[in-house]
Amino acid sequence: MSRSPGTPRLLRRLNDRSALELLLEDGPLTRAELGERTGLSKVTAGQLLARLEERGLVEVAGERAGGRGPHAALYAVVPSSAYVAGLDVLPESLTVGVADITGTMVTEVTVNLSDGREPVAAVHSAVRRACESAGIDRSRLRSFVIGTRGVVDPASGDVRFSYDLPAWHFGVLASLRETLGVPVTIENDVNLVALAESRHGAAVGVEDFVVLWAGVGQGVGVMLGGRLHRGTSGGAGEIGWLPVPGEPLPADVSQPQSGSFQRLVGHEALSGIAAAHGVPGETVADQVRTGGEAYLDEIAGRLALGAAAVTVVLDPGLIVLSGDIGRAGGPRLAAKVEEAVARVCPSRPTVVVTGVAGNPILRGALVAALDQAREQVFSDTV
């Protein structure tokens, strides 16, 4: 097996990448601090910083007082060196978030899709509005990640099937890439929620966990060994079709509402439970938020069937409840689901409520987009 030689150029690139990641995670840092953490000499660290400063990737962000000598300059990554976009696509709306290379969101824009515009035109228009709102040129965007409902084909990257987004069909991804002129990725929405939980939420530092999305639709995001598990065809986590004892099997898999588990825990079913328990509320989330113990016990028992099925197959150790139902139920519902799962399977995973603030699909899309953009920007410094 041949090995690539450790050329000075390659070593500089690796050192630059390491330094930039340290500055993102722990910065701002002085030249001496950066040298200590990377193992580089002060001279080499100084040359590295000068090189990155010349490329517009780092800048002096302040000073740190030392002893009797002059203050040491603090270096940080330049936020405006690159931007990324994350998108959350729903049947009636499209939300765009733009973040700088440090991960700070600089704008969030939601546009109404009731005019029926096709996907490429809708995305282009929404991204243009977001860039105008942020005061940046669209050419500064280095990566786009779009979260959609449905199954995304791992081979083509296109949406293979989506019940309520029929216009997002094969060929849309290629058109988006051509129109926007930068890398574009389409990802299942609940998979993006799992990314958000692993980076910003309840699963930080956890390599094996599952997100159970309880909302208008039901889904599972699976993280194994710190990596998303999408399945051979991209269908991993489509738990709405899980067969449930006592519920009829789906007659047509193109209709998600016919899935056994979906019928058991969908909004229509939960509204029926609320009516039976006399729980008021304009929405199902309102009912879950204010419902009594017996009402929540019944919901938890139903959600636990899906959680238990995942647990006996994957044994994740941690299950994160998300979606409008998961958020509304909060820690109270999570605790009841944990107890119900323990009653029906030999493992007892910890069940917690989501820890992601804001729109978790959008946050996950930005996580994925930032990883892609940093790979581009940080790998081309010399």
C-alpha cells in the first residue's frame, strides 16, 4: 500500500485546519495558547496565524493582559469568511436560516408557499430574501442543506417519496444545484433533528441515541457511533408504518396516515383521547401541555410502543422526544414514556425531552451545512 508523503504543504494544511477548529471551539486564543494546544512552536504558530490572517480567515479580536510585558493579541475566526444556509420545507411554508462560519445565525426568514410555486423557484426566492435580510451577497453562501419530510434516496440525494411534498421529486436536487451554483444537500427532517440534538441539544456527547419525533407525522432519527443511520434506501426511521398489535396493517403505503403506529399516535387519535378525557385545548399540543395524569399516561403508553420497538432492536440508551407533542409534553411526558418502555422491554433507555431551542430542523440543517462549508474553507488554506 502506497503512502502519501508528509510534504510541508500537507503539514501546513493539517496544522491550519487544527488551529481553525480550536479557534472555533475555544477561541479567541493567543499565539502562545494556540501553540500549546496544537503542539506547535511559537514561531510556527505565529507563521500559521499570519498565513490565516492574510487569507481573511482569522483576525485579532482583542488583547489579554499578561505580566509586565505587552498584552498578547487574541485571535479568532472571522465570522464573515463564509456563510451557509439551512432550509426547513413544509407544505405551506419554507423557512431559511443563514449562519456565518462560526455557527451564529444572522437571519431567519419564512415565506408562504400557498402560491404553489415549484421547489426550485421557491427555494431561490426564499434564499434571495434571506440574503437581503442578512445584508450579504448570495455568492458568499458556501453550502445549502434542505430538510424535508419523506424518504431521501442515499444514492441520488433526491426525495424518493414524500406524501405531502409531491413536487419534491427526482431531478429537483440537480436543478437546485444548477440554479444556486453551490453544493446543495436534501436530508430527511428528523435526521436533521438528530444532528441538532447531538450538537446543541439533549444528546451532546452521546454517540448512540434515537430521536422520537411525535407530531403531525411520526419519525425516528437514529445516531449510531456518532453517525446518522439512514438505511439502504433512506427509509430508516419511518416508524409511522410500524405494525402495532390491534391496529390493521396499512392497505396503501403511499398514504402515511394508514400506518398502524401513525393511526395510534397521530393528531386525530390524540384528539380523540383528549375528548374522552375531557381535556380542552385548540390544538393537540395545547391539550398535551395541560392534560391530566390519566390523559398523559395513555399517550405515553402509545408512544412507548414505538420507543420499545426501537429499543429492543438498537438498544440506544437514550431516546429524545421531539416534535410538537414531545415539546408540549416536556419532562413529564418523557418520564412517563420511560416508565412505560421499561414495562414492555428488557432494556430501560433514558427518555428526555428535546434540548434544542428554536426550530430543530433548521438547526440541524445548519449543523450539516456548516460541516460541509468548513471542510471546504478550512481544507484550502495554503
